[in-house]
Amino acid sequence: MMGLFDSISLMEKLLDAKWLRNRILSNNIANADTPGYKRSDVSFEEVLKKNMEQENVLPLTTTHKNHISNIKMVSDIQPRIFVQNDTTLRNDRNNVDIDKEMVELTKNTLSYNMTADQLQRVFQLLNMAISEGRR
């Protein structure tokens, strides 16, 4: 089960991954007319899902801070950039579909904004809990 600070770390990593994907998609759009250019993309949700599925494995018991653990920290999860080499849309071997890239960029931007709003709400609730606790 994730605690409050784990979810904040996860949202931070998600925002970083969304920002990176925004840069990669923008680069794809900028190179839509570059002969031989192959589109790139970012995989983070899949990496996160795979990591979360691995957490269902029996955890190792550690009695010392230097012992090996099979539980990954959220900060250890990194987005993966990949190049899509398996398709070609045009005779110049470029595989960027500008319409698809624009749709993906819009979806990614909306997702980034929603995650940022959610993170802001978490901080507002945390701030309210701290300030109300002083009374």
C-alpha cells in the first residue's frame, strides 16, 4: 500500500515522464519532413505497471540497511525512450504521422495538466492538515 509521500513521489515521476514525452513528441513533429527520421516515444506507464506487478513477489526480509531488497523505490523507476523502427509511412523512410503526433501531444498535455492539478490538491490538503493542526 502506498503512503501519502509515496504517491507524491509517484506523481512527481509521472510529471517528469510526461514532460519528457512532450519533448519527444514535439521533436517528432519538428522532424516530420526529415528524410529517414524515425519517430520516438516514451514508455513510463508500462514500466511502472511492470514494476508494480513485480511487487507481488514475496518481499525479502532485510535486517540491515545494506541488504539486498527486491522492492524498488519509486525514484528508481525511469521512463524508457524508444525509437519505432518497424514502420515507414513514406518513400523517404520517415515514419512520423503528423496527425497522430498532434493527437498524442494533446493527450499528453492534458494528462500532464491533470496530474499537476491532482498534485496541487494533495499539497493543499497537506497544507490544510498542517495549518489546522496548529489550532
